[in-house]
Amino acid sequence: MGKPRPLLMGSNLKMYKTAGQTKEYLAALQELTADIPRTELQLFIIPSFTSLPAAVEQVDQDLIRIGAQNVFWEDQGAWTGEISPLMLKDLGVGLVELGHSERREHFGDTDLTVQRKVQAVLRHGMHALICVGETAQEKELGVGTERLRAQVKIALHGVPEGALDQIWIAYEPVWAIGEKGVPAEAPYANEMHGVIRQVLKELYPNRGADVPILYGGSVNLDNAESFAAQPEVDGLFVGRSAWEAARFNEMIRRTLKVWKEARR
Ligand code: PGA
């Protein structure tokens, strides 16, 4: 491993929780995790757009970073219904999730639109959390790794090495996400993280290996530690199992323990 870095743990709240509920959740999570040194843990929560002002007001972002679930690539214009990077920045949001599989499946996000959004996020000095992952069909047809390689290469097209500090990647196999999802086996996730790491090294021989890669897709209290033990896993991106503060706190503590032991 390269230089020591904190374990990344975060959650996308999807279309759950009103602003009030988000505030309550964040207050509880911040209090429960306050004693964990942030040199060891970087925690982030990605609520709905309408909860962002309340979220930013509620938390100390040194303890819990707040992110947005999407962004448009232009700063302003006749784009009814879209949210610009300037608007997010104006709220104090410095992290943007891009290309989640639900966006790709239901809302027309493609590798190319994700690429444009990455550029917009970087242009404004924000951090991009780029989600990639193969579908069940791609896996079955034996093109899962090709798909991952293409997603990463297109998303990072035009990103200079100097901007890599603003990039995190989440590996989220589409077949593993959500209620019908089956979590990936930890060794499989590790192997796919290795594929992503390899592309990053090809694109950026000097610093590509330092880009954090998180695993997401049906992470729960029972399997979180198995992912944390894998050498290529730099963090976990959790949905359902993180939406109750006490349970997420428990998961964070268990995961951090294993993660530290595995890296001694
Ligand atoms: P899940 O969601 O943990 O509920 O499967 C993961 C995700 O969509 O990022």
C-alpha cells in the first residue's frame, strides 16, 4: 500500500428522508461517531437536493462531508429542472456523486454525460465520486471488466493528473444494488477493484494508484468486514444499511477495526 489514508465510509440516501429527517439522522450520526479520529475515517453522506441546505447547516463537514447525488454540466442556462455546479458550491457542498446505476438505468445518464459532469465538478474545485459497475448481463457475457475499463476511461477523459485528488471511484456492480441485489463476494469485489486500479495506473502512471476505490452494493452489518479486509478496497459506499444512524455507526466501527488490522 502507498501512504496511509483514512477509511472512506459513506451513504447515498437516494430519494429517502425529508430535510427534517435528514437533520435528525445527521445529528445522531455526528454524535455517535464524534470520537473516531478523522485521520482514520472519512465519513460522508449524500442526501436529496432539497435536504442539502439543512444538512450543511447541521453538520461539521470536517466530521461528515455532505455531497449531492447528481449535477448538470453547465453553470447556468435554459435547462429546466437541472441543478448547476455553481448552485451546489453556493450551498457549501464540495462532493458530487456521478453516474449511479439508478441514474444510468432510469434517467439517461451515459458514460459521456458522466464525463461532462466530472469536468463540471472539477472546474468548480469540487470532488467527484464516480460510480461504475457492470450489469448482470455484461458479467454473464464475460465483458464485465471491459465495461468497467470503458466507464473509468471515459469518465476520466480530459482529467489531468493534478486533479486526481478530487476523484473517488465507487465500484458498484449493478446486480448487487438495492433490494433485489445480491452482494458481491469480497474476493470478487477485490478483483474488480484491481481491474479499476490497473486502468488508473495506465492512465496516470505516477498517481493513479492513489485514487480511492470504494465498494458498494448490498453492504450490510454481516458482510462489511469481509470487504474491509480486502487489500484493494479503500472504503464502503452503503445504501439501505446506513440509513439508521446507530446501525451505520456500528458498521463503521466494525469495518474500521478490520480495515486497520488488515493494513498493519
Ligand atoms: P444498497 O445501495 O446498499 O442499498 O444496495 C447501494 C447503492 O446504491 O449505492
